[in-house]
Amino acid sequence: MKRTQIMLLAQLRKTPIIQIACKNAGIARSTYYEWYKKDLVFRKEADKAMNEGIQLVNDLAESKVIAGIKDDNVTLTIFWLKNHHDTYRDKLQLSSTKPKEEALSKEEQKLVERALALINKSTNPKKR
């Protein structure tokens, strides 16, 4: 692996933004994408470095959230609870009255056909 590639990977681990990492490593973005496209070893290492960089930023962000909670920031407290405590999560409930493999009844098929015809008419005014 080239010295500049190693420098770039180190930059991605610190700041997982390709444009900034390339600038700090002294190469063009197009060079990064060329290496990424043609060099499988570099691609694997770049993906790994990017993931490490993202983890670093996530850890930094989480530490800021925790610091904000300690400082009685209500918004950050709510954010934390909604994302880490089941009682406070936004809930989406899905229910089904029929198993997926059950076919539509003839009446349901007719309703679907009518709905599709109405949609077709509204999107194609010449067919009215």
C-alpha cells in the first residue's frame, strides 16, 4: 500500500468525511475514488477506516449528549430516553387482518382495480 493511501486511511479514522480526509492527506477526491474502485485491498481498508471514524464521532456525540444530560438539558434528556428506553420510544404498531399468503377476494380485487383506474385517470388527463 502506498504511503499516501496509509495517510488517507489515518485521516478517515480521525474524520470520516472523504473530502476532508483527502484534503488533509494532500490528494484529490478523484484519486480516492480511483483507488477505491480499482484496489480491493484499499477499498477494504478504507471501509474499515471509515467505520472506525464513524464510531469515533458517535462516541464523541454520545459523550456530548451525556454531558448535556448532566447539565440538566431537558432536550438531550428526552432524546436519550427516546433512543435508549423502551417506555419512551416512539411506537409504530402494525397489524394485519390476513396472513400474507392469503389471496384477495374477488370483491377486494375489484376495489383495487377501481382504485388503480381512478389513479390512472387522475395522472393521465387525456384518458378522461
